[in-house]
Amino acid sequence: QVQLVESGGGLVQPGGSLRLSCAASGLIFSIHDMEWYRQAPGKQREWVAGITSGGSTDYEASVKGRFTISRDNAKNTVYLQMNSLKPEDTAVYYCKAARGGGPHEWSYWGQGTQVTVSS
């Protein structure tokens, strides 16, 4: 039974910061690539950031320089540090774990955590 549990969301003012966490269980965390996605109401889910099992990172252009993804394999946790937040960052944020295995990718999703950026 694989579980991904996001936490750390909430209401912040523009320019503020939040750190999201995603705690994983029921999988070999260290061999999975980890990613963050977000989805605003009525909009498509979009990719935000990723970190490979080897520690390489990549970011969506609009968050590059503001967000930092990291992982702690000893804690089975991936983080998303979010600085200089903007109203357009408002969304439900989801974490995803993925690994290759045969003809398709095996992936797992968390339930999401709400981030609201507003005055």
C-alpha cells in the first residue's frame, strides 16, 4: 500500500513563503523520481518541479528562481520551498512518485494540499 501525504499548504500573502512536504510510505523511496504538480479550479493539472532519484532538478519556467525542490531519502520525504509567492501560484499542489518498470511508467499520487496566495 503506497501512500503519499502532502502537508504545509495554507493561506499566505503575496511575496510570502511556504514549504510543502510530501511523506511517502510503502515504496522504495530512493529509487523513485519525485515531482510536484498543481491544479487550479477549472484548469488542467500542470507540472511544477521534479527531482530524480540521483538528485537532478528541473522547474517550470514561471517558478524557476522562486521555488526549490529537494529530497531527504532518510525521511522518505520530498519538499517544495516556495518563495516570492504570487496570486497565480494559488492551486492544489500534488506530489508524484514515478519509476520505470516494463512497458509503462509506474506512478503514485498524493491527495494534494491547498495553497492560496491572497491579500
